[in-house]
Amino acid sequence: MKPKVLAIVGPTAVGKTALSLEIARKFNGEIISGDSMQVYRHLDIGTAKATAAEQAVAPHHLIDICDVDQVYSAFTFKQLATQKIAEITARQHLPIIVGGTGFYLRSLLENLDLGGVETADEQNRLRHDLEQLLAEIGPEKLWQQLHQQDPAAAAKIPVSNTRRVIRALEVIKRTGSLFSIQTQHEQPFDALVIGLNTERTLLYQRINQRVEQMLAEGLIDEAKWLFEQVEQTAQAAKGIGYREFWPYFNQQADLSTTKTQIQLDSRHYAKRQLTYFRNQLPVSVNWFDLFNNQNARQEVEQLITTWLG
């Protein structure tokens, strides 16, 4: 039997941490962070890292494992998460992956052959380049590029399915192997994915409030410490909640402008996260709204119980 893996995904500020703690308590779970920034030591506030009290509720893994001058990639995450899943399963506990970095989760559940170190930043840049190419040359010519590189994949993907065409070209470029072969990889886990979302106005309000709270908790000092440790090009310095402070510390922007920019970037990121989770994961996502559906938590628990049964 394949190891069972539960994943809790969704945009920022939607309640993933709180739900994961509840599920871990009730189902004897251990939490694996699927976040590309929570791996960094000392970056606690801006990454919305679980507090010490929250981490005491259940074992947490892949948090505080890197210094801020190190690179952490989907390749590294897949290796470490696979190892942790095996260890947690051997203890007869439930592995629970929690986070918003979609490509990390996809690489794990889809068993992608990443072929080496690749950051989420690099992966996003590649997809952006392909989307730009689509806008320049159109669906037909983009599909022709896929047909030239991987005829077997192109034969199964309509010209009109540009999202799938881009995904295939992305995999070929990233791994150096054919997409038609990649898609034959057996998924290594029996995965259940819980997605959290709520109506956009409330979500954006919660994001704005979270930024306010982070500032009140000392985000400026945390960002200043990071600013003193690494260059602006460092992977850790590119995270939302930190990169926006570079103009502020260089006296090119005031605090109000910086706060507004963090809120804006966070809202845009939430939108991209939702798009990714809806379209890119190899398994269906079961969506719940914890804020507008009073029965959502009970429904989540029932779904997990049935899946585990």
C-alpha cells in the first residue's frame, strides 16, 4: 500500500496553520512544512511561521533548517519531505504537509524528476517566460514547439489547452526529459488534498490585517536583520514581507508605502496560489471555506476519516 499523505493547501491568511493543528491532534499527525520561506532560521514573523506554542501541539518538520544565505529548492524539499514521510509513516503517524508553495507539493505528489537544484523563483520565472512566449506567437506555434520536442505529448494535448502545453514545455525544459515519459511516473503516495479558501473580499481583508499584525509584532526589525545579513539577490531576501523593505531601508520609500506594497504583493500572491492549486496538482483538491461554512471543520474531519478508513 502507498503511504498516506494529507496536504492542507491554500492562499496565505486562510487558516491553514490552525486547521493543521486541529487535524494533527485528532488524527495523530506530524506536520511537514511545504513553505519555501519557513525553512529559514530567524525569519519568523514575515513567513507566518507556527509559533513555539503551536509547534508544541504536534511535531513539525522542515522549519528552521537553513541559514538565510542558503538556497532551498523544490529538489531539496522533495528529497527531505519524502524522507520525513517515510519516518512518520513508520511511527504509524499521519504525515500532514502544510503550505502555500504549490510547485513544492506538486513535485512531491507527482514524483517529478527535477534533475537538480531549482528554486521556486526559477520555476516561476520559466513559466512566466513560456506565458510571454504564448502571448507573442500564439497557441498554434507554441503547440508546434511541443510537437517538435515531444510528439507523443503533443498528440494528447489539444492546441487550445495552452495551460497544458505550457506545463509540458516547462517540464521538458526543467528536467531534460520528455513530458510524455514524466506523466507515466507512478504517484508515490495515497494523497488527500484539503484546500482552504474564502470569498475574495474577506480573504483580502484578512491579508491586510495580517500585514498590520506582522508590523506590530516586529517585522521591521526582522527585515532589517535580514538586510544586514544578505544581499538583495539572496533567495531569502526575495520573500514577500522582506523584499518590499529594501527601498525603505535605502530611504527611497516611507513605511506607509512599504506596508501598502506588502499588502498588495500578498494579495497578488494569494491569487496566484489559488490558480496553481486549482490547475496544477496531480490530484483533485477538496475545497472548504472555514469562515463562511460553520460545518466545514466537521466535513473536513469526516472526509479524512473516510479516507483513512
